[in-house]
Amino acid sequence: MATYLITGSNRGIGLEYCKQLNQRGDEVIASCRSSSSELDAIGVRVEAGVDVASGQSVLNLRNKLQGKQIDVLIHNAGIAEFNSLSNLDPDSILRQFEVNALSPLCFTQSFLGSLKRGSKIVLMTSRMGSIDDNSSGSSYGYRMSKVALCMVGKSLAIDLKPNGISVAILHPGLVSTRMTGFVNNGITPEKSVEGLIRRIDSLSIQNSGTFWHANGEILPW
């Protein structure tokens, strides 16, 4: 049984991670700003009141979990705000950078003492963070923040390799959740997370730092 710490766990992909990992017998610590009835019903340990963009909030969580070793740290919390060229909002762009890219880095640094050789770090990014794959433009804040998160993952993979800690950079696919407006052509959270868990299970030092689609495809930078 492995211990998973998951951010942004109260809905969508984070909630589904909690369901599937709990069902297979892993220990789940679900962190979120506020819980939900769906999360509470799973029966995992819920740590509400955790804002990943607040350094003090993250330190409070670390102190509550003092002595608990984390096998897999999943950075799932994130925001998406639309910014077009004709409607740029610098504050929105900076907010997305803070939540989507800087916060996972700072959170990881704060929790290094809870990780051990063999632990894994998972960064939930997006195919929209691929420069080579960008064929539609726009979405400046979200795209830029996810490119930055991909770079965070690559650097962490290099820096933490001597410690035996591996890093996965994962795109969940187009998933029908509240963040995507429950798109009709999206896959279900269940199917997405099934693939994501397979990627996490197959993660090793040898393939650390890889940018994967949930279906196993290696994505271009």
C-alpha cells in the first residue's frame, strides 16, 4: 500500500484519483481549499483549508503531516482563465502562473522531507503546455503557465534523480469536467484517471521527466 497526497481533490480529476486509489487499497490524503460531499463520501483522509498558492497554508499542512512519508505527491490543483490577444488580463495571467506553475514547485520544495528514495512526483499539466503542438493560439495565461509547469517538471526530474525521486509530467486528455465546461467530446474522469494511474505506476528513474498523455503517448515539448 502506497501513500498518496493529492492537491485539488474535491472535484473532477482530483476526486477521481481519490476514488480509484482508495478502491485499490492505497492510502489517500486529499487536500483541497474546501471539501465536497462527494469527497467526504469516499472515506479518505481529507485536509481542507489548503490553498496551494499560500505558503503558510502549505506549511500548515506539512506540519499536520509531520512524520508521514509520501510515496506519491500529485499536484492536481490548478485554474484555467481565458486570455485572448484582444482581451489580455495581466493579473489573470500572473494568477495562473502562481497557481499552476510556481505553487507546485514551492509545495514540492516544502515537502522534500516527506519524500524518500523511490517516491514519485506527478505534475498535472496539459497538452496546451506544448509549444510544438500549439495550432490554435490564444489562451495566453493558461498555455504559458502550463509550459512553465512542464519546465518545472523537467528540472525537478534532473535535480531529484540523485535522491531516487522520479517525476511525471502528465496530460489527462480532454476530460469532461467543470474546468472544461463539461465538453461533449471529452472523455470521462474515470477513463482519464485509469490511464494516468497506469503512467504513475510505470514511472521510474529511467523515464523520469517524460511528458505523457494519459493514454501513454509521449507528447512533444
